[in-house]
Amino acid sequence: MGWMRRLRASWWPTDKTFDEEAQFHIEARTRDYVERGLSPEHARREAERRFGAFTLARERTADADSFRLISDLRRDLGFAVRMLRRNPGFAFMAVLCLTIGIGANAAVFSWIEGILLRPYPLVVDQQRIYAVTGTERGTAGNTDMSWPDWLDLQRSSGLVDAFIAEKITGTTLSVGDRAERVPGSIVSANYFDAIGVHPILGRAFRPEENVGRNSHPVTVISYQTWQNRYHGDPSVVGRTQMLNGLPHTIIGVAPEGFFGTFVGYAFQFWVPPSMQPQFNAGVYKLEDRSAQWIEGFVKLKPGVTMEQAQAELSAVMARLEAEYPETNRGRGIRLFPLWRTPFNNAGAMVPTLGIALGVVIAVLFIACANVGNLVLVRAFGRQQEMTIRLSIGAGRARLVRQMLTEGLLLSAIATVGGFAIAQVLRNGLAFLTPPRGGIVLRLPGALDWRVFVVSWGVCVGATVLFAFVPALLTSRVDLASALREHAGSVAGPRRAAWLRSVLVVVQVALSVVLLVGAGLLIKSFQAIRAADPGFRTTGVATTSVDAFTAGYDAGRARVFQDELIDRVRQIGGVESADFSTTTPFTYASVASATIAVDGYVPPKDQQPTAEYNTVGPDYFSTLGIAIVSGRAFTRGDDESAAPVAIVDQSMAAQFWKGTDPVGSRVRVKNDWRTVVGVARSIKSRNLMERPTPFFYVPLRQNPAPVVSLHIRTPLPPAALGQTLAREIHSLDANIAPGELITMREQVERTTASQRIAVTMLIMFGGLALGLAAVGLYGVMAATVAQSTRQLALRMALGADASHIRRFVLLRGLAMAAIGAAIGAAIAFQTTRLLGYLLYQVNPRDFPTFVAAVTVVSIAALAACVAPVRRAVRTDPIEVLRA
Amino acid sequence: MALRRRKPDALQGTLDLLVLKVLSRGSHHGYGIAADIEATSDDILRVEEGSLYPALHRMEHLGWISAEWQLTANNRRARVYRLTRAGDRQLAEQLEKWARLTKGVAKVLRFA
């Protein structure tokens, strides 16, 4: 009970115990004295005298009753609150600056936490899980893995706990009368056990569900789907759910908050590998060693490093290559830490988040410099108070602590505000990232204790930056000289002025860096948007037509597609239209195949592959892809005609070395095809890619039930969409048309990372510039205020207004110039970190540097206007007489 | 905490010892303790109130004594202190220390 009361007394020193005790004491003694014969008044006086200094006794008792540290802190805090209340302008500015700085940091930390560090809620042992892709000798990128290879790896590895195969897929679920595209995943049967996520209802997959051709139509559904579609019905297990046109038995419900293992998406259902054909338009791949489709993870045994596992698995792949040269020549395997997973959005987000982090740290520094400046101004305003407190014996440590308490109070308030900002910005990334294929991306920030701890660390660090240094400076007062000279002209201000100038220089420098970054990214963004994808983007609309889900096989789908394309071509305003199996610039992976070319001998241990698209005869004219040699496909290139192909320019250059390929042959998988034409190279994933070998085969010689439909028309998609839906429904009411968008839109969706980076740098670059201008203004205003006497003297000695103007302006601009020079130098060294986000822009682009410096100079000039005006208005007579 | 030195010096220790001793004979309020010390020492020892109450509160927090508001014979509220078991042990310890101290001082005085 003792320490509790003591603790309470430390914070609320309102304990009246002593007063009552002392009163009783004095009265008792008075009574004693009266009994001994003194008069009541005399006795009372004598008793009080005997008691001695009442207040001292009370204070010493209170000291015994409280913890000194806490009561001091309370006193400091009370003092700090009073000081801030007395300077609401200062408090507001400081808290605002810090809130912006800390809030931006907390938001970016939360993104990094949610997307890179803890991307998969509920998944256990994430530190032992690594992403796996295939590799191909002679090429830089990553490939998928085949299921037979995957099983062989699993059988041969001693270091890996679990091989977790996964392939993103999707389906259309109807909710009421609205069809919704949802992402899902094909996962190996061990998936849920390996990642430690246990269905809250029903069961996970069983080993036998790994095997067979559509033999186990079972699914585990997400909590969200269970809630939205089945209203949390506890008897949902055992019911059937249509997935891609086939009824699946629901065997389990995943726990709440589990979204799967693919950054950016919230998966709604999972199916076992035996259902793979159903989700790959009927193509059975489980026994095909050449079919690469798995993006997987390995969970290593405890204590095994990534390098050890990499070595072991590479050895297994080398053995498989020797055993199956036909399919595995040149095939390898590569492990990645989760945060660098190449096949989901994590890999794409790393540079963006890196830049975001750099930018917000710079903003925090600028904010701290600003607050530091404000604190310094105020600290020297309080110089006299400090001097007096020191001279009457206050410890210097005590003064520093007092100022630190004020600083901490400011940053604590700002941290709370910053967390509110971070909460708002949590989903900012998803907001800036457009939906892909109609599926909204899930890129949440996570505001957990780790983010909180880091933010607090930032807060304390900031406090030390902006409060501790000024506190040390101002408390180091030479008492003797300070008291001798008159107030306000102690040695401090000169040192402070110097420090404040340094702070402004730092701010200006950082602003220049951010502005240069913003400028480069804007330029690059413009270059990207102006880049030619190689096909028409205006006046071309694109959508998908999925007949497979409605139960069509490839043969029936062909009939349906023929009827549909005839109807579409007759819609008013449609100039041309045709199908392809993949649309450029979608996330859907581009098909690739092993090839051989007449007369081309590949390096001994390599097996050439090329990506391809399966297209209708009017595909090239609809998308405006020029045929530079030979011819396009015709309706005659069908299943009964000789197999043909069209190659693109980069394939022609790589495999035919300058001779015209038309007329020669290329082997695709096992068919030899005659090359009938050469098409202009186009970009197929994003605007920044370099051309890689690409070819086309006719849709009729390689039929597919799921196709994209491209329509060349001046009509806007909204107008065309309804007509198109009507045509499709009149052919088959079960086929739902996909989202109809322009090619332009399709292309722009791939520039999300650049757009995020540009948005962020413009936003924060502008903010930084504003803060720096405020800082410069503050310093200039203070400089003018402090040098009134000097200015007055100059005026009295005959300096005119223009001289004064030049004198003040030069000081301000000198600071800005030094800052700009340092900033430009820093930017010169660091802009290459923007890496792949810069497209066709030199990271040391001279005009951008000039522009950034110019903008900063204008801001600096603007910041000097008011102080200069005040300086010119100095009245020498009044000042010198005072 | 270390900002102010508050090591119990000899005098402080003496006051603690006296208070504990007085309380070992029965509970008392603050004035009672002071009056008892003065009376038993024939007014040789006078207790400074400026030291007494801080000492009482400190010993209370240390758990050597406990306090309770009680009504006195003439119906006044008084804070009455009582020795705890820990205080009892403390008293024994301090008595022994005191005995050793006086013995030492006596020896020095005899031979110096």
C-alpha cells in the first residue's frame, strides 16, 4: 500500500496528511503548555515556534512521500504544457511539421510491414519459407516449374520440410445478379498444413487430391466468401460451389484474415492440383514435364540456410536435366527470400517502397530541421529565463531535461496525429494501384506493434534532433558574462544563428534532392506514356470471352467464336475485330514454347524458347501491328491447311540473322510450321521491356475456349459494352462477357509503380519545398529582427533602401545557394537509385537539375520578401535612440 | 533519484532508532513520540519536527511502521503509528549497531 500511495502522491501531490498531523501536533503541544500554566495565546505561539519552519517540514515530508523522478517529470510536463499553451502558434507549427513527418513515416513503415515483411497473415514460420522459380540457362528471367520436376525435387531433397506448389487462378462467382471476378489458387495438397493455417470448418486437402485429371472437385473457400455468399452458414461443408463451370464440393473454410500467399490479392478459394485442367482451359499438365506452370514455395528445415537449400535443389535439377534432356535442357531452380518473390506484387513493390522510404525520411529530416529552428528561436527568447534559473542554482541537466520534456511532448502529440494519418494512408497504395482484370488489389499497410515501435523510435530520434541540440546549446551559458551584459545580448545568438543557418541549408539541400527525383520521374513517366507499344492503343477496345466456364470444349467454342465474330463485325461503328488467346499488357502469363529453327544451331546445353500468341486472321489489322514481310494469317490457315506461323522482327533477328525467314520452317513443341510473315515487334507486358523473340500461330490451328476479343472502333467502351453483352447473351446466356476497356487503359494499368512513385515524389517534394521555405523565412525574419541596430546604423550612415535590400537578400540567397549546391551534389550521386523506374531518362539529366534549383531559388526569393520589406522599413532614428 | 543525497547519516539513524524504540513500547501519534523522547531523556533530547515527520513517513514507506487515523481521548483525529514485524527486526538490528558504535566510541575516548 505504501508504494501505491507514494506513486499516486508523486503524480498528484495533494496529500493533506502532513497538514493535519502537524496541526494536531501543534495543538497537542499548546495544550501541554497550557497545562503547565502558560496563557493560551502564549502557549500557541510557543508551540508554533517549537515546531519550526512549517513549509520546510511539509516539503521534506512530501519528498519522503513521492518518487522524485516522477514528481519532477510531472512538474516538467506541467511546465511544458503551460509553455506550449502560451505559444499556440509555435505549438501548432511544430506539431503540424512533426505530424506530417512522423505520419508519412508510419504510413510507409506500415506498407513495408504489410507488403514486404509480414505479407501473409496467419502463415507460420515465414522466416523459413522461400519463393521458388525455375530458370533457363542463357536467359535472365524466371520461369515456372513443371509438376513432375516438383515431385522429383520433393522426393530427393533432405533439407526442405515442405514443397508448397501454387498457381494463381481465378473464376467468376455470381453474387445475386452480379458476376464478380475473384482470384483463387491451385495449391498442392500439403498447402494448409505446411503454412500452419487450419480451416475453421471442415478439412484441408488430402494427399490423394494431388493426383488425377479433374478427379477431385473439392475446394476450400475463404472466410470472406463464406460470409458473403453463404452468410456464415455453419453447414456449408459438403455443399457444392460452381467453379469455372464445374460443381466443386466445399470441404473447408479458411480462417478469418487469411488471404492466401500472393501479395496483392485476397484469394477466395483454393483447389488441389488434380483440378488443374479445369482451371487451365482443359489442358492436363500434371504428367507433362515440359509444362511449366507452378510458382511455389519451399519451407526449409530449421537451421537450413537459403544457400544450402539452393545448392541441394540445383544439384537435383542438374540430375533431372541429365535424365530428361528433351524437356529439361538448361532448366534450373532459384530461391528468393519472400520479400523478393518475383512472381507476385512483392517484387514489383520493392523499388517503389524503397523510394517511398527514402522520401519520407527526407521529409522527416526537413520537418525536424524546421521544428529545431522554431525551438532555437524560442530558446534564445528564453535565454534570460535560463540565465536566471542557472544563476539561482538550477542544475544544467535539469534545464536540458526540461527542454527535452517539451520536445517529447510535442513529438508525442505528433506521433498520435501521425498514426491517425498512417491509418488513413494505410490503403493508399491499393488506391493508387488500378484493379487488374477487374480484381481489386489488396495492398494493406499493417499498423502493428512493430510499426508502433519504429514510429516511436523515429519520434524519439526526431526529438533528440530538434530539441536536444538546442537544449545543450542554450544551457551552456557563461553566467558571469551573461549577467554582466544586458539581457538579450549573451553569446548565444551568434552560435544559434549559425546553427539555424545550417538547418536551413540542410532543408534546402534535401528539397533539391526530392525535387530532382520528382522531376526525373515526371520526365520518365512522360517518356513511358509516350512510348510506342508497337500496336494501336486508341480506338481499340478489348475484353475476354470465356466459353470454357460455360462448359464448351475447344471444338464447340470454335463454332461459338465464329458466330460471335461475325455478329460483332456487323455492329455499327465496328471497323474490325478478332480474337487472341492473350492480350498484351495483362497480368496473365504469356505462353511460351520450346522451339527449333531450320538452320539454327543453339549452344550445346541450351534449348531455345520463345513466347507466342494464338491469334485470328484480323488480329494484326485490328491492333495495327504492321506485317513487314510476307503476309498476315487468313481464314484459310485452318486445321486442314499446312501449319503456319508469323515471327516478329526480334525473333527474325535472333534466329535468322538478317535473312528473311519467310518460307523457312520453325518447330513449335512438336509441329514444324512454315513461316509466312514477319510482324513488327510489339511490347507484351509493359512499356519498358526490351523486345524478346515472339511469334504467332493461327487460332484455328490451335483452338482455345478462352479468348480475348479486340475491337477496332471509334465508339467508347461504355457504348459498345451493352451491345456486345447483348450479342453474346443472344448466342448463349451462360457466357458472361468480361470487362470491356480500351487498349490505352490496359496499357496504363501497367505503369502503376511509376505513377505511385511520381505521385509520392511530387507530393512530398512540394511539401519539403514548402517546409524549407517556411524555415528560410523564419531564419531571415529573425536575422532582420536581431540586426535592426546594424541596419539602422547603415541607414544612418547613408545606405539607401536598395543597399539594405541587397544586404538582406544576399544573406538569404547565400544560404539557399549553398543548400542548392549541396542538394544538387547529393542528387547527382543518388538519383541512379531510382533504377528501373527511370525510363529513357538520364539520372543526371541536366535540365531537370536546373529546373529543381530554379524552383528552389524562386521559393527562397519568396521567403525573403517579407523580411526584406521589414528591413527596409527600419526607422534608424527610433532604433538608435532606443 | 540520485540527484539528492539522502544517505542515512548518524543523526538520522539515531532518530530512527529512538522512534522505533518508543513505538516498541506501544503505538503513538507523532506528538506522542516527540513528547515521550523528550520526557524519557529528561529534556536532554529534543526532536526537530522538521525531521520527525519526514522520518515517520519514510519509515512507513519502508514498512517498518504502519499508520492509522484514530480518535484520541478528547475526540480528536490523530495519526497513530505502530511498529510492524519488519520494524521490530529493524529495531534489533539498529540496537546492535548502536551498541557497537557506543562501545567503539567509549574505547576511543578511554584511550585517547
